[in-house]
Amino acid sequence: MADAQAANNKTENAIVCYAPTMITTNGIWQGDNPLDYSLPLFILQLTLVVVTTRFLVFILKPFRQPRVISEIMGGVILGPSVLGRNSTFAEAVFPLRSVMVIETMANVGLLYFLFLVGVEMDITVIKKTGKKAIVVATSGMILPFIIGAAFSFLLERDDKSMSRGTYILFLGVALSVTAFPVLARILAELKLINTELGKLALSSALINDMCAWVLLALAIALAENKTASLASLWVILSSVAFVAFCFFAVRPAISRIIRITPEGETFSEFNICLILAGVMISGFITDAIGTHSVFGAFVFGLVIPNGPLGATLVEKLEDFISGLLLPLFFAISGLKTNVATISKASTWGILLLVIVLACVGKVAGTLLIALFYQMPIREGVALGLLMNTKGLVEMIVLNVGKDQKVLDDESFAIMVVVTVLMTAAITPIVTTVYRPARRFIPYKRRTIERSKPDAELRVLVCIHTPRNVPTIINLLEASNPTRKSPICIYVLHLVELTGRSSAMLIVHNTRRSGRPALNRTQAQSDHIINAFENYEQHAGYVTVQPLTAMSPYSTMHEDICNLAEDKRVAFIIIPFHKQQTVDGGMEATNPAFRMVNQNVLANAPCSVGILVDRGLSGGNRLTANQVSHQVVVLFFGGPDDREALAYAGRMSEHQGITLTVMRFMPGEQAVDPVRQPNGDSIKPRLLTVETDSQRERQLDEDYINYFRMKTVNDDSIGYVERVVNNGEETVAALRSMDNIHDLYIVGRGQGMISPLTAGLTDWSECPELGAIGDLLASSDFAATVSVLVVQQYVGVGPLGELGTPDSSGQPSDELSSIQQMNRYPSPQRGQNMYYSP
């Protein structure tokens, strides 16, 4: 019965009549069934598609499956393969008369999505891709294309109206294409996007995509003109003329709109509407001349110059198109797929054969080129697997093929299943074949305290927004870079990874000077990089290397820690998640920043400093004689406080720094918080790192004595001792301090149980700062002074050191090892997701 109903629901077996009055219903109280009217039916269909696909996205997220898989599977579930087998559901929710409306809306969504892809894509990237990427892309297309041709002979067609060449072209393109946007997301999730492998895969996929568009336009031209070869020639010539018109007439016109709009002002509503109408007109023209309408929209998007206009268009359209209308297109593909049409066992055998051969063909073609370029075999196999990623262009090819009667129901179902299975298998197989396990890089100087005073200090500075840049630059200048001990600064701009793929590719490439930023993220990166480069030019003995990390906030700490270990950094500086308001209070900027900070503290391979930014006075052009700061170190004891004092000690050597070390000592009435007054031991409420109190006190005493002896003749360094008995007296002592300081440096106090801070953690807002740091950073504290909260790297060994002796004691060895790493990316570097702008 279900099969009979499905047969009756086919276009060739039914005639559908439309009544103009059947758009909107009069209401159920008038006796109308909303599903008999096109608008309420379309709303229900759209709701079902979005809910189903979002549910599948949630279910498949742990398996790292790209969103396109969920969207196609959502359509398959709603279609004749699963729920559509029930004739009641199929007739009520997806009747034949609704096909025109839902397909029209899906194609409108596709039209604007391809326009956005064109807007975001930087044409100069294709020019910059090296010969290697072009060769990989070509070799990755040839073998699958040949396999597609062979596959066309396995599936005998009864319809002789279509030439064998057109059929081969469609199947070849469908099997050989690589989905650039889907691949970008997979690489990002696998933490491979900035490796040599990831960059090569992305560049090759981009070239592959462009070739696929050309072949698709050719295939459509041949499909629509089955016999008249002259007509096909006219279609191709018209398409070339359209592209030329867009680049030589439309692009200058849009550039003029950008020029006449004052910098910083929004584009007029008229201009935006004009461009959005242009998308439709371009789609109409290319559809009229014989190529698909999406080809016109894509080319129209490609000619819009990179800059604020593109960013405005993306901002206005992205969420609505990608979140609502694009899933409709993929769902339509699933709705057209009836797995039941693949009935014969031999057909299923052919299906499996095609999947294996197409995958092996791409892997083999790519692996040969990889071996030619002397890449490791594992990387070559992984690259070939990644190039098998399917997605948008593949589905467009299949849908056009079905509409043009190139593919019958069985062929279409087979190709959709091939697409889903090949793309779904990519992530699990790549993680198995190419597992970039972190290779441990041993080095000693993971803390400032253990760093040699006459050696280079390497600092990793993390920045979310340009707001923190001035204070961090002043802090670094105050850190006293000298000829004997220069400072190497790695500036890492932290950017959340969004759903857009081409933005990641754009920031991989250095832009031409003077060219406007493509979007807000790139504008911020430019601002940050310019500020630090300006600092490097005007400060002595400082080298700056700007980098950008794009990843989800949940895994951003991995990129920070991987980079810190890769670059052998001794100190990481990260900004506090709150910023100062106009009235002196503190407000949270983004809750995710706090999560990043907590994860960095827990996983960092070196010491970490959280900077509570309340300003740090200093000139824009920083030189030694312009820096003048009053710095105070609050010393309570423990490894974190010793690290804080070590950093402050380095700063104190700067001629413009006045340092005060305020040591808090327990008085006679101080009570050990671990023991009750009667001597019974109690368990601390918080999980702490057990330390030997006596040993720590001795280390504190030794370090304080060493520091005082070293600075005994320095008038700019003061030493004060305060005797307190409990947390209340500590707070009172802090509040009574002179308000002349520019910077407080305190240890986080992790694992230390001190009577001097007893009770302070009970009401702390931000435990990651420690008891004292949280107090100084709170809005309740009267002094609005910047605070640097320091956590020392403890390590796992008896001396807090890991691995073998550091090779940095032998500069030539270190230099050679770094050069070797840069030449051949090691597995450890393979996990990093940072890149040089």
C-alpha cells in the first residue's frame, strides 16, 4: 500500500491543480484544515526540518559529524525512506502539491548562501596557493572522475535521451568534488587547521571547488541541450560573458558605492537592497542562459570587494540563511531520496564498490603526489581522506542531475548514500590513521624563578580584544628587556571559531598593506598587531611574533598551552574576564573568557599570570625613560608568591620602577586553619595540593633573604613586614595601604593553607585569582589599581621539572631543532591551531 501511494505521489503520475485562494486558511473554527493551505503547510514543513536537523546535530555532535550530515539525514528520515513510508504522514505533511513551494524556498536559501560564500571568499587566496596545492587538487580529481565514468557503465540506463558523456560528467563531478566549507569545519575540530597538512588540504579543496563549478556549468549546459551542440556552445559563451560583465562592470560600480560611503558609517538601506536584488537578477540571468541560478549568485558574491560592505552583508544574512533556509535545501535532497529504490543486492554491491573505489582513488591520487613531495605516508593518506569530504557542491550536482533527468531515483539515492557515508567516515578514520600525538618537548625554564638572569625570557601574551593592549605593553616594557636578557613576546589573539569557514582561510594569509579589513575580527587583529609592532620598533631588546588562534572557547586553552610548550615559554599572561567600567567597578565581558582562564591555569606547561586591567600609565611610544611605575608585591609565602617576587625582581632592575615588597607574617595569635584549637585535625573544605609547611617556609625564608641581599644597595626597592593574625587583619592591612601604587603583584596561593587568608575564600567571587587576588580585583576594594595574579608552574618531578635537560643551554642545538620542526611539522605541532597573520 505504501509503495502504491508513493507511486501515486510522483510528478509523472499526477496532475496538481493550484487554486489562488488556497494560500492562507480562514481558521480551524471555520472548519478549515490548515494543512490544506500552502502557507501553514510550509511553516509546518520548515519547523519539522529545523527541529529534526537540530536534534540530529545534537545527537551526532559527540561523534564530530559535520552539520551537513545531520541535515541530509533529517531529510531522509522525513522522506519516503523512513517516515514517508507511512502514506498518511506523507500525504498530510509532504504532499505532492507542496513540492513547488518548499523547493522554491530551498533554492532561494541556496541562492543567498552561495552569494555569501562568494562574498567571504578571497580571490587573491587562489592566486597565492602554491603549485603543490594545485597538483594535489588535480590529482585528487582525476582518479575519482575516471571511477565515476566506469560507474556510469555499471548502472545501465533505459533512458537514451541523455548522452553518455553528460551522464559521465555529472557522476564524475559528484565523486571527485571536495566540499571546502565542510572540510574547514572538520579540520578545525581535529585541530589540524593550521598545520601544513591542514593548509594544504584547504587550499586544494578551494581549487577543487572552483574546478567543480566550471564542470558543473558545463554539465548543465550539455544536459539542457541534449542534441544541439551549438546551443551548448552559446550557453558556455554566455556564461563567460556574464562573468566578465560582473568583474568589469558590476565590481567597479560596487566599489564606487563603498567609496562614497564615509568610513565608519553604515551603508544605506537602498544600497543593501540594491545588492540583494542583484543576487536575484544574477540568478535569473544565469538560469535564463542555461546554467544554474546559484552560479550567478556565487559569481555576484565573488565580485563584491573585501571590506566593510562584505562584513555588513554577512552580518545581515548569515544566521537567517544558514540556520533556516539552507537546511531546507539539504532536507529536500533527503526527501527526494528513497533508499527502497536500491532494491537489488547487486546494486548495493555496486554502491559499496563505488564508495571504496572513489575513496581509494582520491587517497591514491593524493598519496602519489604526497610521496613525490616527500611527505610522510601517514600525512599523505590523511590528506587523501580529507579530500573525500563531500557537502554543498556535491548535493547541488546531484539535485541538478535529478532535475535534468540525468540521474534516476535509484542513481540519485545511491549517490546521496555515498555522500553521507563518505563524509561521515572522514573524521573517525582520520583520527585513527593520523593521530598527532603530543611529542613532549622537555625544557627546564618553565618559570621565571628558574630562568637564568642573563638568558632570553619568553612570554606568551593572550589577548581577546584590543582594550587590554596598552596595559599589557606597559607591563612588558616594565619587565626590563635588556641586552643580556631580552624578551621574546608571542602575541596570541584569541578568536572564537564560528560556523563560517572562509574567514579562517582569509586570516591565514597576510593582507596587502593599506587594504581594509574584511571583518571585525581581522580589524581587531590588525589593531593588536600594529600596536605590538610599533612597540617593538620603539623598544630595545624586544622581539614580537604575532599569532592568532581560532577555536571554540571550550578547547581554546589547548591551543594556548600547546603554543606555550612548542615555543618553550616561561610565562603566560592572560587578561582577566572582567573589565573596568567608567565608575571604577568591574563588569564581566564574556563568561567564556573565565572558562578559558581556568582551563589555562589547570593545564599550563609554565607559569601563568592573570592581569586585572585597570590601566597602567605610560606613553604610546615607549622608551626606557618614559616608564615610571610604583609596584608592590604582597608576599604571603608559597611557590606562587615566590614566582611573583621573581617577576617583580626582574622589573625592579628597570630604572623607572619603584618596588615595594610587603611581607605578611603570622602573629602570635594566628591559628593554623588545618587544626582546631584543641589540636584535633579537620579536613579542609576545599581540595588542596598537600605541601610540606616547614619546607615551604624555609624556601620562602631563603628566597626573601636572597632577594634582600641582592637588592640591599638599591634605594628604589623597599621591604616592609606586616604582622597579622587572621583574614580580617589582612584585609584591614590591605585597605590601609597608600594609594600610590600602579600595580599589585600577588601569588595565587594555590594549595597554600595560611591563617593570614583564613575565611577570605568563603565569599570570593573568582577563586581562580586566589584569596588576595580576588579581594584586590573586586569592586569593593577602594584602590582601582591593576593586579597581576601569578601561578608558578609546579611540575610533576621532585624539583618541579620534567624530562631531560633543556637544549637551550646550547643555542646552536636549539636553533637547529626549531628549524627542523619548522621544516617538517612534528606531531606536536600538528595539534596547534595558531597561525602567523
